Amino acid sequence: MNDTPEHIKKRFREMIMNRSNEERFMMGISMYDMAREITISSFPPKLSGKEFRELLFLRMYGNDFDEITKKNIIEHLKKLD
């Protein structure tokens, strides 16, 4: 859904671009941290470290990789600890 008027989108972009590179970078970090915390808050309690890493990877990045690559990454994550 995209119901934001063009002049509002343009103004918002101008406001963001008027910030320094550092401010925009820090905003991105803050948004990532918040998304990660929201994701983690949905996990079942008492996951092992391996289960936690696998679930976090799948929730955050699972759509970014093909099945073979996902499987390889998960196998690598399971070897950690």
C-alpha cells in the first residue's frame, strides 16, 4: 500500500538527506537493532545457542538466500560453540 502523497515523500527525503552521513548511518544501526530485538522477542524461551543462531538467521536473512546457501550457512552456524 502506498498512500503517501508525493510532496510528503519528497519532503521526508529532503529531511533525511539534510542529515550528516554519520546521523543517517546511526539511524540505520538503530533501526536494525530495533528489528533484531523485535525478532528475538518473538522467539520461544530457553533456546540453545545453536537454535537461537539458526532461528535468528532464518528470520532476519532467510529470504535473502537460496535453499542450498541457507543450508550451508545453517550448518556452519551449528558448528559454532
